[in-house]
Amino acid sequence: MISQSHFSSPLTGEARWGVEGELTKSGEGPKVRICQLRPKFQEVLNVKVAILTVSDKGARGEREDESGKFLKQAMKEEGAQIVAYEIVPDEQNLIEKKLKEFTDEKQADIVLTTGGTGFSLRDVTPEATLAAIDREAPGIAEAIRQKSLEITPNAMLSRAISGLRGRALIVNLPGSLKSVKESLEVIKPVLGHALEMIAGKEHPSGKEHHHH
């Protein structure tokens, strides 16, 4: 059962993700539990994840795909089954085709892309993703950018998007390994809940405050 504590007072001070996947408030006095995020990703069984690295150089074998390999390992450690992992060049129709293949044929629950989200004319991952999804999930992309902005103003130059294709969640992540690691930490606490919502396992109850 997903339970979330509700605080009527505004969240003040610095908020950070706690070790248990909970939003904790640090500052004066003891840490206050703001919101429990359940279930943890590991508790959602048989999650199928696909990873798509978008890189001209990577596709030509001129650059090692550190980001894609990291995502593959990180998702395995979370208990996910990796159903696909490929590297494609920055070609919009090819990226779109792979996203559809991963979700429709490989039955991925989550598709993580890395690369192709900047301002270069070759950066077309967001356009390919928009063509593949049915509904946008802007909060995910916004949360990643917000966290990244604390580190560098260049985060506002990310055009990454997130959305749903049927029952699959597609998330554009940056290209660099450092940024991918930071981004994954931002979204990991909500992935389990996202999958339960998609599966229709929400608990309609007046006692719960989901704020959706």
C-alpha cells in the first residue's frame, strides 16, 4: 500500500532525498519526514527496462558508451530485467523506430535514452520521443532540470522530455555520464510509484494525499 504523509504547512528549508527514498527536511531540529515514496523500485516485480544510447560517435564505435553501460548496470542493481540495449546515431526516424520497438515489441515498462537532448542541429532525441509518446510527463524532465540547475546553469539548455507510450514510461536523460548519474538519482525514488499508477494500482482513499 502506498502511503504518503500530508503536511499542510509549506515545505521550507532544504529538501533532499533520504536514504529510504523519502523526502526529508534538513535544518533545525530532527529531520522531518515529509513524504514516503512507496513502493521502492525494487519492490515492483519483473520491471522491464530498455536503454537507448543516441550518439553518432558511439554508433560508429568511436566513443565508448559509458552512460548506456552505467544505466544498464544501475537498473540491473535495482532488480530490473534489461530487455534491450542499443546505440543508434542521431537520426530522428531511427530513434523513434527504436522507442516504438522497445515499448511495443520488447514490452519495456521503462525506456531510458541518453544523449541527443541539447541545442546541436543533430540533437533530435526529444523530437523522436515526442513522435513516439501518447502523453507527456513533463514533471519528470522538469525535476531533472531543476536538480541539474543547482549544479550548472547549462541545465536550462537541456531539451529532454519524458512521456508515456501506452503503459511504458520513456525518459530522456543527458549524454554525459556525470549528468546521467545525477539524473537517475532524481527519478529513481518515483519510478516504482509511476509504474503502479500506470498499472492502475492506485488506492482511491480519502486518507491518502497523492497530489496528482
